[in-house]
Amino acid sequence: LSLPDAFLHYYLATCVFTSSELPDIEYIHSYYFNKIEFIRFNSTVGKFVGYTELGIRNAERWNNDPAFLAQRRAQKETYCKPGIETRYRAALDKTAEPSVRLTSVRPHSGRHPAMLMCSVYNFYPKYISVTWLRDGQPVTSDVTSTDELANGDWYYQIHSYLEYTPRSGEKITCMVEHASFPSPKKVDWNPSMPQSDRNKIATGASGLLLGLILSLAGLIYYKRKARGRVLVPTS
Ligand SMILES: *[C@@H]1O[C@H](CO)[C@@H](O)[C@H](O)[C@H]1NC(C)=O
């Protein structure tokens, strides 16, 4: 038998909320002994609830003490409301509008010859919906998505993939719904070559042209020199 070196008694006060309004806040005050919660005040029931023999006994006693109960009930407002209002002011009612980019990528599964990736960057808060439309109709099959990935700077990103078999004349759309948008944002896939690819081709073509000009100049120079040498008398 080994005895613990210490006993630990502590309590945990929690405010559960969906808005900063008092009716939407639940205040929970839990008492623990050696990691076991033995009694809890729950503001929704306005009373203590016991979980162990000791907890149940104490709940009976405290629930029959109107002054103590009144004090606990008042704590929802005095303890939760200021903290929650501060949190809403600091972060929770703020939104950051994401940027949305559609790109063509190599398909995962090989079931379809084409795949599009809809990348949504730098949004806050986390809750977001990214869906696909084909000629205005929602597409649900062959759609995969990452989770909302935390950048570590309060912002999130998400990537949704659509595997598909292209049809001529169709319109494929990535639709993003987020608290920062007054209405859903729709980005249509433009199958013509993206600007970055055009830039790469332009750079390559200029390089090729420059190379051709230089080698032509070299060739002309060489020919002239060679001809000059021939004209010089040899003896
Ligand atoms: C508080 O009590 C309400 C009503 O019984 C219950 O729905 C809720 O889950 C309780 N909350 C906690 C955290 O125990």
C-alpha cells in the first residue's frame, strides 16, 4: 500500500456561453478532491448537485441554505458577465474575410481525370462552409476537405477538393459561407490558363529568344572572323 504524498482540493468555475447575454450563460462551479468532482453548482438548475456520498450530503445542506444559494446564483452575473463581455470585445465578435483561390491539381484517386482545389486563406472565426456547385447545383460526391487548419496567428485556412470529369460548357463554382461575408462568396472556375502559368511561359520564351539572339550574334561574329582569316595572305 502506498500513500499519496499530498491531497489536492480545488474548485473550477466555468462559464459556458453562446452570447454575452445573461440567459445564454451557464455558470458551473465544481469542487474536486484528488481529481474527483464531488459536488457542482449548476446555474441552470440554480442548485448544487452531489456526485459522491460526501457531495450528496453537502448538496442537501447547501441547497437548504438560502443565503449561500443566493450568493452562488448571483455569481453567474458578477463572475461570468464581465469576463465574457471582455472576450467578445477582444476577439469573439470580430471577423476576418478570407481570400479564396481555385486551382487545378492532380487527382487523388484516379476515378476522375480532373481535380480542383478551393483554398480559403486567413479567415476568423473558425466556422466556415465550403461547398461546390456544378451549373448552379450542389455537388456532394467526390468532394473531400481538410479540417479548418489553424495558422497559429488566430487565422485559419481550409482546402476543399472536387474530383470530376469535365464536360464542355459547364460552370464549376466554389461557394464559401462565412460570418465575414454578407452573402455566400462564389468563385467560378476559369479553365483558361492561370496568370502564373502564363508568366512562366513568357519568362521561358524570353529566355529562349535571348539565347537564340546571342548564339546568332556569336555565329555571325565567328563567320566574319573566319572569313577575315581566309583573306589574310598565308605566306
Ligand atoms: C446543468 O443543468 C442543466 C439542467 O439539468 C443540464 O441540461 C446541463 O447539462 C447541466 N450542465 C452541466 C455542465 O452539468
